[in-house]
Amino acid sequence: MTIRVLVADDQALVRAGFAALLDAQADVTVAGQAENGEQAVSLTRSLVPDVVLMDIRMPVLDGLEATRRIAADPALSGVRVVVLTTFELDEYVFEAMRAGATGFLVKHTEPAELVRAVRVVAGGDALLSPSVTRKLVAEFATHAKRPPQRTRLDDLTDREREVMILIAEGLTNAEIGSRLFLSPATARTHVSRILLKLGARDRTQLVVMAYEWGLVRPGWQD
């Protein structure tokens, strides 16, 4: 199955470089390119790619707002947004993840890591760069700009809470199953139910919720 990618960056050289790298992969194709956030939203709606590589800072409409608009569109629920940033600890990136971005990559990422990231995000069963994601979320979750919606952790069963904590640790579905002595299919079912109950787009939003709502506190995994 071919992974369709949209590349959004205001620097033509960056777009061309990413596009050439991804198009060289047998299982990846670049469906389109955008030079600002407004184009990114428009092309995402018309092309419905599997993955959007979104520069966080762009003219006309920045990557944060573009991510919000994509995540808020029910017709684009299957689209995964990966934001591109210069710095790992970037509050804009954290806000994008709160809004629905699946993960982030720093722009100096090695080519092989970029390709791997696209495949991981498209697969959906694992967290992109789990240790770095946890570090970013722990840094900003306790002083987010706006309070999250009222916590719905009470809607989860004890087992689902256990699973959500392990998701926040960065474990894959298979690793969660191994830790809790469940089959991978059962672990996947628990994850799907948690996503549905909490109204989250993906496991990255579950990590943010776990920290913001106090299920996991910064430092517990350190």
C-alpha cells in the first residue's frame, strides 16, 4: 500500500529535498506540495493524503492554525499531520500536538529517520520518537495556554487507564500487550476504545491528555 504525503514548507529547497527523498521510496509518493498553511489546508482537503509534513512557521497561515483546521475537519480524520520544527522544545509544536498533530520532526532529521517517521505515522500503532515526545509534553503540559476540556478519565475502566499510562510511556500496541499479558489485537482494541471515549485523534493526543489531566506526571518515567 502506497503512503501518500503532502509536503508543506515555505522554503522551496526544503520542499524539493523532502519530495525527492520520499518519492525515491517504493512505498511512498508525494501527492502535493504547499508553500504556506492556507495552501496546505486546501490541498489536504482536495487530495486527502495519508500524511502531511507541516512546517510550523509559514506565511499567510502558520502550521499551527493549519493543523487545527485539518484536525477539526471530520472528512480528514484519517490524515496524520507531522509538524516540522527547528527546535525540539518548541511551544508551537506542543500546541500543534494538542490540536491534533501526530508528532513532530526537527528539520535536521537524517533522511532515513524522515522516511521511517512517515511509515510509523501512517501505520498508527506506535508513537513517533516516544522519548522526545514525552519530554516535550512534560515540558509544556503543566502550563498550557488554555485549559483542556473537562477530563473524562472517569469514563475509562481501570484496564483502559493502565493502557493509557503505557501509551504515555511510548509503548507500541504489541509492547502494551506484552506488558499486560494481552494479545496485540486486544491491546489494539483497548487503544481504539480509549480514543473513542476521549475523542482523541490518535495516541499522541492521548499522551498530551495523560499529562494534562494528571494521569501521568512529569518525571514519573524519568
